[in-house]
Amino acid sequence: RHHKFICRSRAIIFTQELQRNLSSEMCPPAAHGSKDLQARRRLGATKLDKRSTPALMKDSIYQSTVSMGGTHKNNDNNGPLFIINLSPQFLVLTLSLATVFAFSVGTMSRLILFPNAVMKPSSYLNAPIASPMMMDNLVDKVTKDGNNNSNNDAIRNLPSPTVSEGKEVPFTTFTTKLFHAEGALTSSTIHLDRSDAAVPGENEDDNVIDADELHLPAGQHLLVDVKNVDAAFLNSEVRLAEAMLELVNESKLTLLSYHCHALVPIGVSCAGVLLESHVAFHTWPDKGVIAMDLFTCGAGLLIPVLPMIKELFGIPTYDAFGVQMSEPEMVWSHKLRGFREGFSPNYKKHENPLEQDVSQYHLSRHGLDTKEKLLSAKTDFQHVDIYEEIDPRYVSQASVEKSLSQPEKILFLDGVQQSSRYGDAAYHEALVHPAMLAHPNPKRVAIIGGGEGATLREVLKHKTVEGVKMVEIDGELVGLCREHLAEWSDCSDVEGCDADSCFDDSRANVTFEDAFGWFTDSYGKEDDIEEELFDVIIMDALDPDQFVEIVGNLYKDNKFVDALFNGLTEDGVFVIQLGEADHSTDPGDDMGQSQDVRDMKNGLESVGFESMHLYEEGHSHFLAPWSYLVCFKDSELRANWYKTSAEIEIELHQRLHRTRSGKPALSSFDGPTMLSYQFPHRNVEIVYCRREDRPWECNHLMGINPEWSSIPLSHTEARKSTVGDFAGRGLFAATDISADSRIDMGNSVTAFQILPSSWSVIESIFALTESDEQYDYVRDEISSVHTFADGYGFYDVKLVSA
């Protein structure tokens, strides 16, 4: 095939010799010089001239036409024509060389100007975008220190995520949309390297997923903030990405892809898509702060990765001399998200510790200055967690650093808070000392539970105690508490103790067995008791909870209650903690979560205790007042319960051992505190009267009803009884009074109370005046009070809980 190319060119200087040579050599006369051919040539030249610009046609001194496979003679007006023959092979080779040259130049330019644009074979759809201006916009704080790593990182490659060897990763699709913004220096998206991933379904036997590992509509959310972090690290996309990948890999998670932006003027934002959910963070290099967000819907716990997060992202700052300037500080919070019950087979909320107090009131709080896990262990009976925290509302970071105070330390069993450093004294002193003081001379004491050792510590402070039997089912718990909560069982400062640890005191007998079984075997049959009886029994077991298996029969079985009653002396005292106190909005205890408390109360009442008293302590650091119940086999002990504040102080001074350090023996309990225990809170009455079968006293003994019939005092008379010579005096009806009538309701509110100790003093003085005439004036003053109280008052009323 022949291709004709007609070319017109301009020359600056051509000699006549050059023109003649070209005309003779390149354009010889045509073999056929017919007029028709010349006309066609002129027509072609004319067409060519029309395509040329006027200036070009006017100024041209040399024009030519190039053709392949043909000969043409230059017309007379436009100068000589010449012909060049080019082969197709030459054209292909020329175009190929030009393409290779252009590609090479472009590639080298891109390598020099945009290094992040290089895509690794292991990456999929990586989409880097960069700008040369990034070197000029970094904050002086980072660059002036000589830490130019952040600048260099911007021109290096980000690492690619990998999958754990043999781990099965399902096939996924990727969709993205990028928006160019002035605030971003770079934008990079890196995808998972699947070369080590197992083929889905290949190892079905090795990848069996149990119910707990199913991806439910639920997850864990971990929020972490770290300050005092190195600025150069926080401004480096590469270093941050490497730390994120290491965290993901060590946490056994799978990072499908991640996307990072270097920001203007400084800072980095990254977001990663996990197979399990997502991870993201943002940095403020000039402030030394990074904020991280990690959410997973897998079965693996996130809390154990916290030390790794601090290690990888808490890079300290050093001055010019290599001295660390400040320690990185981390605050965090952990929450459960979504729904589990109803979606996971056999899932029970009460069996997950993270659904309890440890999550709701501790792990989820982001404002704590310090939140450190000291222990997380599983015994044969329960899960044990011990955390240390600094709550700025109560303890400041500065005071702890200056040793003016200590961080709070909290014990959780199966996620439920049991004790704390700052609530320990209030809780255990309220449990032990009211019951111990109610007994005139407690020598033998039994403790059910109390694995921390604090209840034992308080009992051993009493001088009268000769022996303590402690029955705890979980021996591993006692060992963990001795190691990590040693201050709870510290008796080194008590003068009457002969060991540093209360567990090692010669008066203590600690056994690890089921308290239910031991008491029912030892005291189940009243006529077959071989063990020595106790003066006081203290029950410091888990809170009454119908869902906790090891609590079980402690609160439900009447055999156990009978054994407790049989195990006490005739003037014995039993005390138990009942958990969170009643709220005014609680339902009746027969239809709410307090059914176990109701069962225990009913059992204690029916077994034979003559007097029962409910009281509360609001300073145990349980975020709610705590309730206790004390029961007396002999109602005469009520006199000790209602002693005055001064009498309580005297009793404490006489009964308790002194401390070797000279500090007070008690930190919370005293006489005025005991006064607050003597009468139950109003909420107890409110919840009691909300029972489905409303008690009769709630209808007849609660206040004054205007519709009730009120009989005035004029319809009554006080006189001596005619029933017998020794019947005494009384109040009798002077007229007929209808049934269910009330007597003088309006004035009945003026009634007054004489405390048992005060009445004892009055009786003693009255007896003294009867034997000695010189005290006649005293007898005259007090005889009316004595006669009125003895004749018309209630001298021996037994308050028994319904």
C-alpha cells in the first residue's frame, strides 16, 4: 500500500546550489508530462495552499510534497517537490521507542515526586494521593527539634495489613469514595495481604466456631485517650500505621483495610475496617494527645489489650539531652454494646461479669484519672477482679503522687462489687460492731463467708472474743485476697492480735467448705448438737441473688435457718447483710429482685427470733445505702440495741483493743452512728406495704384517717383494775365504745419515749427512795413519772418484722 504525505516546510536560507541539487536528485522530470497531470498537480498544490495560512504561503521559499511509491513534479509556483519512501516497520519501531521513552520519563518523575503512589503487589486497589506542598506545611514544633521523621514518613510506603497464618478470612468487597479537601496533605488506602489466609471451608474441622464466638448484634467498645506522647510519633503516618497493625495482629483481629490522612497543618487521622468491626484514631501532635476508638463484635476481650495500647501508642517525649520529660498517661472506658439475650444460644446476662457492676460503674467511666487492673482470675466458684482507680471527685492525682492518699482499690466477684479500700471500714464496722455490742459478753463468734478477711479483722478487735470460726467456700479467693488485698486482713496494729495477718491469729479457725453443709451437719438437729454454740453469728456471704448458684440455699432453705438458730446460745445474736437498701420506687419484696431477702426474713421470723432490726449504712462506697438485719433470740437484748450515744462510746472504749500506732481502733462506727441504726428508714415501710397481699397494718396503722371514728379522752377513765388485788392500774372505757374506734387520735402524737437505760435509772432511784425516808422529796418528784410509765406505757414491746 502507498501512503501520500504532502508536507510544506519553511527554510531560512537555501542556496541556489542546494535548490538545484535537490531538484535534480529528488525530483527528476516526470516520464509523462501531459497537460492533464500537470493540471492535477496544480490542483493538489492549490488545495494544499488553501490549507496553509496566508503568512506561510507568502513567506515560504521552499515547499515540498512527500509521497510513498509515487513521483510528482513540483509545480512552478511553489518550488520543487521531493518524495521520501518510509516502510511500515520503521513507523512501528519509531512509535514503540517513543512510547517506551515517554513511559520511562513519567515513571521516574512519579517515583521522585510521589513516592507514596507506589503500589505493592500484595496490596489491592491502593489509592495514594500526595501533594508536593506537604514539606512546607509541617508545624515548626516538629521540624525544628530535628525530628524530621514525620517529613520522611510522608514519602515512604505505609505497611500492608496481613492475616494470621492459617486464619480463614471470608471474601469481601470494597467500595470507597474519596473527597479532596484542603486540610489533607496525603491520603492513602491500604488493603489486606491475603497470601497467608486459609481458603474458606478448607479447614472446617480446625475452624469450628462455638456459640460464644458467633458474630452477634452486639460488641465491645473501647475508647482510649493518651497524653504526653511524642509529637514526631503522632505526626508520622507510617509509625502510627505500624503500631495499629501490631495492635491488631497481637489482639488476634483481622484488618481488612485502613485509610489514613496527614492533615494540615499537623496531625494524622486513620480508620481501619476490621473483619470484626473497626479501629480509628486521631492525633494532636502539638498537644501530645491521641484519641482511639476500637470496636469489635468478636468473642475476644478488649480489656487485656490496654497495656499493649499504652506500650505501642504511649511513646514518651524526651528533651535534647535524652531525658524523658513526662510519663504518658492513659484514660479509657469500656462498654458492652448491642443485644445478646435472645440472639446467642444459652446466653444469660447474670453469668457475664461485664454485664454487672464492674462494667456499669467502673469500666464504663471515662473520667477516672487512673484505672488499672491488678488481678483477673477464675476460681472454682467465681471470677475475681481487682481494680485500682483514682476518681478525681474523691482522690486527686496530685495527692496520690505526694503520698497524701492512696488510689481506690475495688474487689469484684463475678462482676459484682464486694468491697473497696475507702468503703471497707464503713461496711465491715457496720456489719460487726452493732451485733457484737448487742450481746453482753460475746466469746465465740462464727463468720460465714468474709473471704477478704475484713470481717475477721473487726471481730478480733473485741477483748471478749476467745475464738472465731470462719467458714468460706472459696479457698482460692482467700489466697488472692491475702496477696492483693493484704490491708483488708491486716491485724498488725491491733494489740490483742498475735499475728500480722488476721487469718494467722491464734483465735481464728478458718476452714474452706460449704457453710450450708457445715451448719446443717453440726446444728441441724436441736437434740444432737456436739459443736460448741456461738454467741454471735455473722453472715458476710454474697448478696441475696436468685441467680447466683453458690448463694443458693443460704437464703432459701429453712433447714439452714434452723441450723443458724440452733447454733446460737440463749442470748445469741445473728446479723446478715442484705444488699442494696430499699428505694422508694422499688416494688414489693414479693415480686421484685428482693425475693431472697423476703424469704430470709420470713424464715428468721418463723424460726423463733424474738426481735429483729433492719438498719442501713450509706458510706460503704456501693453507690447506694447498704442494708443489714440483726436478730436477737432474747428480746431483752433490745435494751442494748437502744443505748444512748454516750453509752455506746463507753462500751467501745471498754471492749475494743487499743492500736499499737495510737490511731483510733475504728474509722467509721461510733455512738452517733449507732443512733442512726436504731430505727429503719421510711422506704422499708413503703416497700413492705407494696406487697401483692397488702399487710393489714398498712391499712390500719399508717397515720390518721379523717373518716375514722375518734373517741375523746372524756369517754375513758384511769383507775385501778377490779380484776384482782394485783392487777394494777389501767385505762378503761367510761361509756360504750364501738369496735374499731380510735382513742383521741389528735393528741396521741404527743407520746414520748423513755429509753431502756433511762428507765433502768428511774427504777433504781425509785427503789432507793422507798427504803430511805431522807429521799422522800425525790420519790415525790419521780413517782408520778414512774407510775404513769409503768401503768399506761408500753414497757416491753417486741418489734418483730412481718
